[in-house]
Amino acid sequence: MTGNEGPTPSEPSITRVEVPVDTRAPGGTTNAYLVDGVLVDPAARTDALDAGVGVGDAVGGGGADGRGDAGGTGVEGRDAETTHAVDAIAVTHTHPDHVGAVAAYAELTDATVVAHADHAERFADATGIEPDETVRDGDRIDDTAVRAIETPGHAADHLAFAVASRSGAGTGDGGATDDRRELICGDLAVAEGSVVVGAPDGEIAHYLASLERVRDGGYDRLWTGHGPPIDDPGATCQRLIDHRVDRERSVLAAIEGGARDVDAVLDAAYDKDLSGVEDLARSTVVAHLEKLLAERRIDEAWAERIARGDER
């Protein structure tokens, strides 16, 4: 936090900027976030994000030629009109629809670029730049109110970022007390529908554990990677857990009903039209099969069947 004034109970506020990007997520946007000097998930350069960061022609009212939307819409937060000094850049995970402008904003802001300690090489491959620092579970992002929370499942390198409102009152030593807990949760959760957890990057067991952790974490709001924020974190996480458990039951029922390859399981486990999303559904079925195989709940012959299905 910059400046001489101490934090107030309402700080730090979170600003959400919807960034149009090539994504399979409904709505065609990824949410970038600005909080306490940290820029999270800059998926692409846009005028709205430039204005929030305080760089580019958008700050002076000009256009951001060739950088996505030229409008200032899609911005939400308690201080959505405020320019934020960016000291650090981080991502929830390195899928292409979350990292497209990491390098650009790092150059523009000279911010510290932060990556998951176990996936720094993957981060460099996805963004085109090496991280300056790495974090593990519970680490602060620079000297901010933002902490990294490991939430693997949707992606192996998935992080969420916990943000606590801070107040010096009541500590006796000028320290901070937590008033409200919010989480920038990336693709862990969505307000409606479900999250793709697909092989080879997605792991169902890890995803369920991450949902349980966040469900029980006492958060007041989840800020999602796509779509609106979630104001009932516990109920939403439980809904997503129930959805995955139901899908697992469908996969098991398909096998018990005679399915002997991935295609047969896919056909039996989904009772809806998969036009346009069949590849995502297939990768999800494979992820469920891998979990069941690891738990020895299905025959080892499925290892070869999964491998054959992956060759498609």
C-alpha cells in the first residue's frame, strides 16, 4: 500500500475489469482484477484495463488501437473509476485466456511478476517472460493484503488470491485485523453452470479438495475468472461439488451398464446435446475415469482404454 495514510476498514477494494478474449467460457470475456497494487489475470490489453492500471492512451481519453475493446465498460468494484498503481502481476493459472497481456503490462508498469513456485517454467512458456518472484500457499504477494492460496484441479498450477479488508483498530499496536474476506478464485468456481475439469491438465480429486477448502474458508465473496462474483461461496462450492459427484456417478453407471471405451462412457454419461463442447465433455470424462482408476474403483484395463481414447 502506497501513501502515508493508514488503511481504513474498507481497504483494499477489488476492481473487476471484463476483458474480451478468445475463450470457451460463456460471455467471451475473462475477468482481470486490480487490488492493493496487484494486477491479476490480465488476459489482454484493453482501454478499460489500461485506464485502471494507469497506462496507455486510454488514460488521456484516447483509444487503445489494436488492443481489444476501446470502451470503458465492464468495470466493477467499489472504486471502479480509480487508477491503480501496479506493483505486482500474478495469474490464477496459465491457460491462454488468462495470461495474454502479462508481458505487455509487466513492461508498461515495471511491476514484479509473480508465479507459482512449482510451475515457474510453465508460467514462462505461457507468458513469454520469466517470473521475478515465486509464491507458495499462504505467501503474500509483495507487501500487500493479497495472499496466494493453492487451489489445483481445473489446472495443475491454479492459485486463488485471498484479500482481507484491513483495519488498525483494536490491535493495540497498529496492526491489521481482518474484517471481510474475499477470494479472487479464477476458474475454481462460477456463479452459474459448472467448471471444466478436463484431462490431461485437470484432476477431479484435487478440484474437489480445492472446492472443499474454499467452501470451508469463511469467504464473504468469490471473484470469478469468468462472469459475475459469487456472494454465497459456501452454497456455490457445494453445488459444484455435488455436480462433480453426480457426474462421477453417471460415469460409473455407464461402466456398470456395459460401456467399454471412452466414447461409450461419454454417450451414456451425458443426456444432452454436446454440439460445440464435445471435446470438453470428453476431457472431463477422461478426468473422471483417471480419478476412478487411481482409486481402484474401476478395472485396470481402463488405463489402456483411456490411452486409446487420448489418441483421438
